[in-house]
Amino acid sequence: MFHAPPECRCRDTLTSLRYRYWPDHLLGEILSKRWTETAIPVILLLIVGLALSRSIDNFLSPASLADTARQAGEIGFIALGLALVVIVGGIDLSVGSIFALTDFCALYLLDVLGWPVPAVVAATLLCGALLGAVNGVLIGYLRLRAFITTLITLIIYRSAYDLLIQRYSNAIASAFPDIPSWDFIGGGSIFGIPTVALVYIVIAIFGHIFMTRLRPGWHITAIGGSRRSAYNSGIPVRRTIALCYVASGVLTSIGALFFASRLGTVGGDIGVGLEVIVLTATVLGGITLGGGKGSVAKSAVGVLIVLLITNGLTTMNARGGVNRMALAGILLVAAMVDIRWQKNRTRIISKVYVAPTYHALPPPPPTEIGQGGPFEQNDKLRDVELIGLGRIEAPEDVILDRHDNLYAGSRHGDIVRFLAPDYQKMEVFAHIGGQPLGMAFDREDNLYICIGGMGLYRIKPDGTVEKATDETNRSMRSVNDDSRLRLADDLDITDDGLIFFSEATVRYEMDEWPIDGLEARGNGRIICYDTRTGATRTELRGLKFPNGICVASDGQSILFAETFGCSIKRYWFAGPKKGAVEVVMDNLPGYPDNINLASDGNYWLALVGMRSPSLDLAWKMPGFRRRMAKRVPVDEWLFPNINTGCVVKFNEQGKILESFWDLRGENHPMITSMREHRGYLYLGGIANNRIGRYKLDNADPDFVQYDKRWGKLS
């Protein structure tokens, strides 16, 4: 195995020790994670609760807490509905008027018409759904502005409520029905816990599962993040937005039901200013007004903070105007912090989160013409044949099936198939939704694909798309939650159905891969997915942007590329050397990407870009890169060059046998993958708008990678 010189090991040890005990690195991890965006409001809640308990006698007594729980439940339902609308990218200012109307509906049906309680509950929920549906249709389907639309419906609904109570308030106020079930809804408790709080907990748990584990919840978050991207991914944007407003109306009506059963009033001030309260709770809890981010826990914490503040001010005999001014001030400050944080979040985090380490590489072997050596530049790819020119974008990997059809990914989230034999006819084989990266067929001709930001997916021969895995067990040693697969990259499949695939980085998202290169830290890993059991486990950690994966000819090991390590390594997953890792090539002149089998038993390797002296030098200077991350705009950082690359063939011992260049950079200056198939080499590149085909000399014209491994189709 390769070992760094003593001075390198010393400096690397000092750097790693610094970041083991230095708070900056951990602070960056903490600031960037979603769970801390909830932790900050929780800390604020504890501070507010502690301050009020010390200032007001019996503020946290059981009776006071029970009353707070009832109010929190009623307002909490409204806040849940508003949070749903804000996460999807909208806003609802009419919740106070909807609350008032549904409160009136419940009391009118019960006290005036004498309906039974179950019918009252069902009708009130239906009323809330219809009121929310008006907003949903106008905003979701007719695409009106959410702010002005809900402001108008606020006025209309409030006017309708005022007209109704002028006529029916006396009839409702004079009725005092003695209905135990209705009284239990408003004032009952189970084991000392108010009914409204228990119902809220149940719905909140369901809401958490809905938003974090179910596809419709993911759709809501995706729409809030980017409506155009969500639409391009096939998500029904208009319908989902409309249904969020319907759900907001239903949740508001649930809060109104508990309020009506508790107080039984239809006063003129019901619901007035409620939109400010729940909006303050939403923002204060950490749900961003820009949409795309939020959770049930944040909504609940925000409600508790607002209630503690308002109840505390009320207990201290503050006037109603003071309460409203306090809430408005809090809302203003919270909105300012939210907007400024979202605008400057990347810049702020980069100052503490980006943690470069010492990374030394020996001088690269020569590639210039006349210098000699296995990497000497040539123009063999000058006349490469082009397939799909201008009809495909970002084919990072290419692969052929046993019928000679050619497959490639597209940045639009499609798997495109070019039909044999001339590859002129192109069709969309399947729509994935994310950026397809590495691809591999199994014995049954299922196409497994690594998708950046989504995980490992499977496409059946009929085009049906299925998720294989998108998470693994979290490492308890890591502050960073590495259970979710952020950047699944390349893969290969063993004879017994194990899928080994690389995750280039566990710290950064797909579009942030250059920052991982700036750090040059071992943030990547190799993961194994067992098709027989469905289990996913991490095999190797601490790798510097692992990329290409290829099952070796011995069937007991894999070859994998460390892109920023400029090396190829072998990992034994079976046999007498199981668990061992050794270096095959340790000083490449460029950054290795995908690896695939050649017909003669050797291996093909794509070098996606070539090393530069400036970055090689900067990798030895972590302090310089840290200052650069803090003081220089991101688009002016030093990044790995991926503009010019080549294809090389190497053997089991790591000896370079041949290299292929496009000297003038006209056809394939940037290459991320290659596949040998029936005497041709097919080339892909994530920055290209075409696929290349190069005729190989002395290659086996009958070589089909999967026929060789698993036998021909019966």
C-alpha cells in the first residue's frame, strides 16, 4: 500500500488532531443540519419558559400548563395547516376568518338546528375543507398570488361571519345544550391530559410521518423548493398546492371545533388577529417563508413559544394592544432573521463548515507530446463517431444491453435508449426525476442506476421504476447524519447479487461536489446493497471522493477510483483477503472516474480531468484554502479541472497499457465513462451533449460485458 512521507504523515496528523478538537468543524456540521434548525427554537422555548416561570408565580403550575395545552392544541391545528401551506411555497392570511366561520358553523348546527354531535363534526370539517378549497383553486389551479388572494378571502370570509352573527348570535347565545360528548371534546381529559392535546399529538405524529416518510409529503417539500423543477419531475404541482389549502382549512376547522365546544361563543372578535399569531409561530419555529423547508416539530415549538409569551404578558396584566405589538415585533424580527439567514446561509456556513485538510500528491507523470510515458497525449479520438449530437444532455454514464441497444442518462431525469444497430432512433426508456450517474445490468436485465441526491434505483425491462435503497445505517460516530445517500455515483454487481456502489461525499449535495474537492477530506464511502435481503451497509469509509466501481475478474474484489486521491484501489469483499484494501495505481495525472472491463481481461478507466500545479500546491496548504473559502466568492475558488480528460487501459498490476486522447478537444474533451461492446468503445461525459463511439483495433467483436459474466440469453 502507498504510504505518505514522514513529513506528510506528521502534518496530516496535526491537522486531523486540530479538527478533532477544534469547534469550527463541528459548528459547521451543526449549523448545516436540519435537526439544529429545530434545536434553536427549542432552546428559545426553554429560555422563554424559564424566564417567565421566574417572573410569574405558578406560571408552570399543573392548572396553568393544562390551560396552555388546550390553547396550544387549538392554535396548533391552525399552525399545522399554515405550516403545510408555507412549506409548499404559499401563505394563508385567511385562517382567522376560516376559524371564525367554522366556529359559527359548529355552534349553529348544534345549538340552533339541533344536529347530533357526529354530524356537527363532519359538517364543520366539510365547511373548513370548502373554505380552504376556494383558496386552493384560486392559487393552485388559477395561479393567483397567494398573499393577495388570501387577503381578499380573509375580508370576504370575515364579512360573511359578521353578517351571520348579527342574525344568529342571540339564538346561539341563548342555547345551552347539555351534551356530554360535546362537553368532553372541549373540556375533557384522559389521564389528566386534555383531549385536544391528545388529538393534536396523534395528528402531529401522522403529519410528521406524512412529511418525512410518504411520497405526497416529499412532493410538498419539492414544490416549495422549486415549482419548476417539481413540475419537470412529474409532480402534480397545481393539484398538490390546492390540496394543501384544503388541508389547511380542515385543520383550522378542527381547532375551531375544540374552541367552540370549550367556550361556545360567536363573539365579534373571534379569529381576529389569529393569522398574526399562527404566522408568528410558524416563522419563530423555524419554518422558512421561502418554502421547501419545515416540519411538524418546528410548528409545535413555535406555537408553544408564542403562547408562553402571550399568556405571560396577559398574566402580567398587559393590555391587548401590547400583546399584538409584541407579536408583530417578534414576527418582524423573525422574518428578518429568516430572510437574511436564507440569503446568506451558504456564505455563513462556508466560513465554519468548509474544513480543508492537508492533502499531498507526488508530482504527476508527464502527459505532454515528446515526453514519452504511458500517458503521452495523442489524437486517437479525433475521428470518434458521434451519437445523439444535440439530442441528449449530460450522459454521465453509458451502457449497452445484450441486444446492443445503447442507454444513457440525461440531466432532465430521463434514461434515454438509442436503438441498435445504427443508434439513430432515440426514445425515453424511463423517467427517473434525478440526475442518472452510474448504471449496471443484473442477470434478469434489470437496470440499476445511481441517482445523485436520490439513491439507488432499479428499472425493470418493461420500464417500471423502483427504488432499491436511499439510506443506510447512520454512523453513531458522526455528527453529520450520513444515513441518507447524498451522492450515489457508480456501481457494479457481483455474481451473487451484491451491488457495490460509491457515495462520493456524505457531507455535500450533488451540486456542491467542488467544495468536497476543496476540502480534500475523506468524506466518501463504498456501500453494499444486497439484492437478496434488501439490506444496505457501509463497507468502507474515509475515502476521497470515491467514484468508479468495477467488480474485478477474480470475483472476490472490486476496483474503485478515488477521484481526488488520483488513485485506483482494490477492496476484497470475499476470499482469504476479505476486508483488505490495497493501492493499484497511486499517482495518476488526472482525476479518475468510471472503471469498466475490457474484452482482453484488462480494465478501462476514464480520467475526467487533468491535475493542475496550482491545485496540487493548494492541497498542501489547508490554511490557504480555508482563507479562500472565507474571503473569496465561490465562483473564484480553486476547483479540480474537469474540462480535459482521456481514456486509459490498465491491467491488474496497475500498468497503463494504452491511452486515448482528443488532442484538439473537439469531440470528447471531457470523459466520465466508457464501455467496450462488440469491438467499439462508447464514451460518455457529464458535460457533453453527445455520446462517442470509437472503433477499437484488435478488440473482440463478440464481447458483450454481461454475456461474458453471466452467459448469453436463453
